[in-house]
Amino acid sequence: MVGRGRPRDAGVEGRVLDAAMAEMRLRGYDGMSVDRVADRAAVAKTTIYRRWPSKAELVIAMIAGLRAAVPFEPSGDPRRDLTDLVTTIASTLTAVPTTLIADLAAAAAREPRVSESVRALWGERHAAVTAVVAQAQEDELVPGHASPAVLVDQLVGPLYYRLLITGEPISSAYVRELVLSTLGPDLEQS
């Protein structure tokens, strides 16, 4: 059977997400419009709405792209895995304009659909990282002084605090100090 209509342009999704990111950077979530995203991506507005029925869903797709930029594949060395994860998150946060992160957080706070999707996207990742911490505690590779979920929060939360509140740099030295202060000394090397 022959498909109806024109075949989908494989590059459209990337162009639209890039255009949406540029609009978010320029105008924030509230100022972003699907019309301007369509103009910037050189596509019809209907093309966008076929893929993403609302502005919120378009932003959710952008957030999914940001999450994909922070892979987490445990290697069996939990300290290195956690250090690499925090380092990658820090690099991603410093590469993206602070206003974009703030606007995405604000959109998640105001838009229930964005909020639910953000929680779902990051919930899976949080569970995987928490499992690595729990196993490391069980193997006595990191101290068991706090619940694994709290330790994960303590590793990642300060990055956002520095980015959004204090404005202090998120350097590799800070990341190492953060991991050390959260997980304690490396028990294998003690």
C-alpha cells in the first residue's frame, strides 16, 4: 500500500527543536510562540502541531533532548560513574544559558503537563543513579550515612543552586569537592 501525502522530512524534527530552543533562549517559555518556531525552522505550523500538539509538548521534547545529552551507563565503578554523571550535568548546565534553565524550571512549575513530563523523564534517571548508590553502599564503596536518594539529590542539587541562585562557577574542582563531601573519602583507597 502506498502512503498518503508527502513522506516525512527526517531533518524537520531537528530543525524544529533547534528553532524552539533558540526561541526559548530569546523569549523564554511565555514569549515563545509556535508561529515563530515554525518561521525559524522554515516549516508550516501544522507540521509542528502534527508532531507536538501544544507548546508544552514541544518544550517537553526539548527537555528530553537535554536529558539525552547526559548519558548514564554504569560501568561497575560507582564513584567514577557518579563523578562522571555530575561532571556531565555540570558541563551541560554551563553550556546552556542560565535563563533557559530558569525558564524550563518555571515552565515546569506553571504547566502541569510539562511538570509531569519532566518528573517522568528524570524519574527514570534518578532511579538508576539511586540504584548505583545503593549498590555502592551495600558493597561498602561509599559510606552508608544517608539514603541513596538523598545522596543523589545532594550530588545534583548544588549544581542547580550555583547556577540559579549564587551564580558561582561550576568548575571541575567544585565537582570533585562536591563528590568528596557528599560520598566521603574513597573507601577502596583508604
